[in-house]
Amino acid sequence: MRVYAEKTYDDMSKRAASVIAAQVVNKPDCVLGLATGSSPVGTYKKLVEWYNAGDIDFSQVKSVNLDEYVGLDGSNDQSYRYFMDTNFFNHVNIDKNNTYVPQGTELDEAKACGNHEAIIKKLGGVDLQLLGIGRNGHIGFNEPDDHFTKDTHRVDLTPSTIEANARFFANEDEVPKQAYSMGIRTILSAKKILIVASGEDKAEAIAKSFFGPITPEVPGSVLQLHPDVTLVADAAALSKVKDIADFKNV
Ligand code: F6R
């Protein structure tokens, strides 16, 4: 796998944006798998900057998101649809009809999840999947468990994730307790994966994901099975990795 060890969050964001830009330049009608959360905010910002400078064109790009809270409508400012619109889609020339986020308002689990998988299939699969990682090693909302879930599914969020997300809500009680998330097979089906990580509180998840056993207890560890992973991380997120050179053997 490839690792870019960057100094700061800004450096990380610029590097991650350049990997995405390269994908879009190489295949203008590519399918991007996208993530929300604080880790990729800077990456989206950079892409918007380069779009405004005339350096990148999203007109033919399609996108599909990893996850969405169950029950939240796209106009709810805590929904992941809202996040994508305000952080990225509203500021570039992507056709919003070509952007897909799991439908939080569809309460029928089979329908919501089946639709998301069908969309990915119809688009021909994801070319580049952007991921963040949770402090507990979750990817998408695949939380630590005793098994892997393959396809898009409904998840009960763990107390640690609810607590981590509470910073975006007035209080912890308002944080949705369930989400729809791509499954592990959905994520691993992407042709390329780009994972961004920043900060000390991600250091353990990064070390365990890439140098620990492949286990559903650390969902990010499945990335060791993917043939084309790029990790872009800042120094703090890499602080529990003994030697950056070891990534060559992952
Ligand atoms: C978001 C997602 C989550 C986040 C993870 C890290 O779409 O799927 O797995 O990537 O919770 O979140 P941040 O970046 O806020 O630390």
C-alpha cells in the first residue's frame, strides 16, 4: 500500500485532494465514493478551491456516499446529505442528480439498503472510495463486532460513536442511534481506496488497522486485504506506527 505521511491537517487535506483530482483527471466520468466527518472537510475545501481556479471539472463525476443517519431528511443540517451539499456539492459543478447518499428517510431497511447497492451496481462500481476512520477503527458505520457485514445495512451506533458525534448536536440524546452504511464487501469492492486520518485520537486505530490482525473487532483492518489502498495521515495519526517504512509490507 501507499502511505503519505504529512505534517499537518492542511498538508493531509491537500495530498488527499490531489489523489482525488488525479482520479477525476484520469477518468472524468468516474464514480467517487465519499465520506463525511471532520477528516475530509479540508480535502473537500481544497477540491472546491481547485474547481474555482478552473483546474478540475466535476461535470461528469458521479458519487455515492458511505452512510447516512436513519430518519434524517436531507434538509436536516445534521444529515450527511446536508453535509455533502454544503461542504462540497453546492460549490462545484457536479450534477446533484448524480450524487447518491443512502436515503435516511426510507425507514424500510431492505428498501433503503437494496436501493443503495443497486445504485452502486448500476454505476458500474466505485472507482475511488474516500474513507475516514473512527477512534474505534470503524469504517463507514461498520462498528467493531464479532462478524463482518457484507452489504449496505442498518447499524446500531456504538456508545463511543454516539459520544464522538454528539459534538455536532445540541446534546447526546439528539444523536441518531442508527445509520445506514455500506458494508465491508461494498467498501472493498471499490477499485481504489483513499483513507484520511488526522490527530492523536486516530493513532491507535491506524496502527491496529494496518499492523494488527484482520478482525471484525477492528473493521479498518480489512483494508489490509485490498490491493490498492492509499493512506494519507498527519504525524499525530501516525504516532503509534513504529516505522513508516513498514507500510510497504502491508
Ligand atoms: C463518515 C464515516 C465515518 C467517519 C469516521 C471518522 O461518512 O463513514 O466512518 O469517517 O467516524 O469521523 P471523523 O472524520 O469526524 O473523525
